[in-house]
Amino acid sequence: MSHEKQTQEFDVVIVGAGLAGLYQLLKLRQLGLTAVIIEKADQVGGTWHWNRYPGARCDIPSLEYSYQFDESLQQEWNWSEKYSAQPEILEYINHVADRFELRDGIKFNEEVIKAEFDEVNSSWKIKTSASNYESRFVIFATGCLSVPNKPDFEGLENFEGQLLQTSTWPQEEQSFSGKRVAIIGTGSSAIQSIPLIAEQADQLYVFQRTPNYSIPSNNGPMDKEREKEVKERYSEFRKDNWQNGFGIAAISDESLISETDINEVHQQLEENWESAGLGFFGGYADIPLDANSNDVAANFVRNKISEIVDDPDTAKILTPDYHIGGKRLCVDTGYFETFNRENVHLINLKENPIKQISSLSLDADKTYEIDTLILATGFDAMTGALTGIDIIGRDGAKLKDQWENGAKSYLGLGIANFPNLFTVTGPGSPSVLSNMVPSIEQHVNWITDCIEWMNANDKKVIESSKTAEDDWMVLVNEIADMTIFTDTKSWYNGSNIEDKAKAFLPFIGVPVYTEMLEQVVAEDYKGFIFDRVN
Ligand code: NA7
């Protein structure tokens, strides 16, 4: 009997069964194509499957952080809270998988290891941990924050207690009661989980390298009146949101801090602090653009931190000194308040870096005896999932090498030298600086329309031109340079990962991006080459 794995053939192989992959499968089936999803996990959900840490929830209101492609779905699904928690989002994704009968198109527990373009047959040969596939197109729906960053702390491998990472949280309930818990990192995942872990743990030690700005979520049960009002004009509501820079229902206010009376500004910021969540950042049009205006908003939050946190030294360590929004803004439930608890201790790693981890302790300014260590250390964002697979395009071009000095993509959808390969919310698209779900839908619709157009126009192979890709990334950076985003170390620009090229990757501005995307289509996919002959 041959041990050679039989190659399974499809029109399209999709990688990842999160919000992007599932919708992509549905759209391709509707087009009459054969498609399969390869999924590493044992179930659907992507980021919402892996990130099960206590307090995990979306920080864009659920009425917005949801699919809009099916009117009955968006009318019939009822969210229980303004910002839904991870279990409810996962339940929603499962509901979508069942409702649209997608499960039989997913290979679970299979990891894509290699994808190589066969120039002779113009097809992709895909090797997974379990099988081989061949397809005309490959679509990476691998998510922007899906590859955990696990720093190389000295002695980590010797730790014998309970070791957890927020981004790969176990499915079984974890108990912290009576335990001495250390958490490393103070990004969004830590900010969401710390208040809940603190309620259970005997002692909680928070190891912070850089403080973050966070706005109170004021989360609560879904306001039924609001829900009704939105559902009565759902498509209009979605369209309106898409007109805002970050694609969310922010306060669509064009006024500028620089041109407004400062007392009025403070009054408005107070209102936004109480109710806007992430929208706080877009509360005035010049917060993302002008350093002085940004400072007014930043100072407002800095003052809030010193008002909330009782101990002035702790408040000082928790207070960021960079532009608000430069690192992704966080939204919390009782984060800063948690530092007033007697069992919560903040350690400033800027002054006292982690020296070593031992079997049941962690050495920084002193030795902390601990039972549990939680890594909330973030992700190899936006590119990690792609460079982690051996992707080989034309003439043996390896994606990992091609992106060594910084990822380049045309529109965040296509990559030069990688024909018939699409990325959903890839680098160079609004992605993480937008509401991810409509951005996913935008890309999936675009990719599906493009394939349909190719079939109708007898085109076999599509790829970005090198020039279009270069020009696009110049534009991405020119826009970023007009904002406050580029002078802060963040995962937006790769600075959270040692050895990663430092390049700003998201496209800032949903409305402009959308217009340009439509223009590319109107000009018969300008910037892409079809059926290239060498
Ligand atoms: P983030 O926002 O990248 O946060 C990771 C945190 O871990 C951040 O505070 C980092 O400090 C810290 N970190 C990373 N490496 C180290 C090392 N080596 N030593 C100490 N501290 C470290 O990831 P999250 O998971 O919290 O959030 C990601 C996004 O998920 C979030 O924005 C939402 O969109 C959902 P640093 O700031 O790099 O100094």
C-alpha cells in the first residue's frame, strides 16, 4: 500500500476557519466553486476560539462587530450585552457555521505547512500536517493577531507552576483562587483579564513594560431600544459607520480640539470618556493627526488615571507618556481601579527587567514566589501567520524572505510574485485600524467578485505588479506619517517583536481605502497583471 497521501483537488483552498474563512467559504460556494478550509484548531472561531482568557470580549459594540451579509441573520441574532464576551461571540460564529451549513467544508486539526505555486499548471500545491491539496487559488484568512509572541525569558522552560498564555488559553476552566499569580504584559488582553483574575487570586503581580491608555467600556446589558433602532435601519447604520475613518460608529464629529474652547473640549472628552469606548480616539478629528491636540486628549486620560488610582507612585507607573492611540487604545471594565486592591502589585519592568524565571518564582526587582504565570505578551501581528508558513511563489520566491525588510502587499489583498494568492485583511489594508468584521466582508466580497470576473473574462492567473505594490506601500506610509501613529513602538509597526522589520502596516482611513478599492475594480483591476507571460 502506498504511503503517499492522495492529493485532494479544489478550486480554492482557504486557510483559517475564523470570521474571514467561514464567510469566504460561503461566498465561493455561492459562486459554484469547490472550496475547502484548512483549520489548525479542532473547531471554528479563529481568534475567538484561541483567546478564552477571563474577560475576553470585543471592544467594538456587538451591533457593529458582526456580519452584515445576511439580513435575516443580523435581524434574528440578539446580543446580550453592548460589548459581547468571547463565549457569546464564539457561539455566534458556531451559529453561522451551522446556519449556512459550512462545517462539511472544513478540515479541522490540520495545519498548513507549505504552499508552493506550480508555474507549469498555474496551481497551488498545499501540504498540511495531514494531507496534500492542489487548487487554483489559495486564500489566507489567517487573521491579524493569531500568532502568539512568546518572549524568550531566561528560565521560562524551568517553570513548574501553572503556565498560561492569553492567546492560547485552555478550554477547561482555570482557577486562581488562593494562588499567587504573575501576569506579564499590559496590553488589551491583560487589561481585560487583570480585574477578573485579581478577584480570585490571593496575590496578583502585574509586570508592566509599557503602560497603556484605556477607556472605560461602561458595558452592560444590550439597550433594547438602541437595538431596535439600529435593526430598523441596519444597512444604513452600517453604511454610515463605514464613512468614519476607522469604520466604527464613532462620534462622527469633524470639529478640532485646536479650534475649540478648552472648557468645551474637556466637557466633550468627559462625555466621550463615559460613553465612547474606542471612539474616544476619534472624538475630535485632530486627535490622531496633531501632536498638540493629541496631548490634550492624552492628558485628560492621564489625569483620570491619577484620580482613579489611590497610590500616586502606582498611578505614575500606569501613566503612558506617548501619544494616545499610538499603541492600540484599550477599553476596560475596572482596570485602573483594580490597582487599588491590596492583593494587586504593579512592577515596572522599565526599571527592573525580568532577570530570570525559576521553578516557582520570577526574579525582577526581587524574587516573587508564584504558583501561576500568565503571558499576555501579544502577537507577531499582521504578518506572523503568513511568514510562519513556507509560502513559495514564482521563481522560488519565498514570502518570508521577500518580507524580510518589511511586508509589502498591494491593497492588503495581493502580493507580487505570488499569483492567485489572496490575503483577507492583509498588511496594507485598514484591518486592525478598522472594525474587523466589515473589513473582512469587504475583502471577501472583493476577492469573490474578482474570481468571478476572471472566470467571466477568461483570465486564469492574477498577481499584483511590483510597481503597484511598491507604490501602495509608499502611500500607506505617507498617510501614516501624517498621523501620530509612527513615533510610538507598537505592533502596528513591528516594534513589539525583536528582529522583526520595523514598518507601519495598516492603511489608515476606511473611506479613502474603500474608494480606492472600488476604483481599482472600475479600471479592470488596475495594478494587477493577468496571465503574465515570462
Ligand atoms: P499587546 O497589545 O501586544 O500587549 C502585549 C503586552 O506584552 C504589552 O504590554 C507588551 O509590552 C508586553 N510584552 C511583550 N513582550 C514583552 C517582554 N519581552 N517583556 C515584558 N513585556 C512584554 O497584545 P494583547 O494580546 O494584549 O492585545 C492584542 C490585541 O488583541 C488588542 O489590541 C486587541 O486588538 C485584541 P510593550 O508594550 O511591548 O512594551
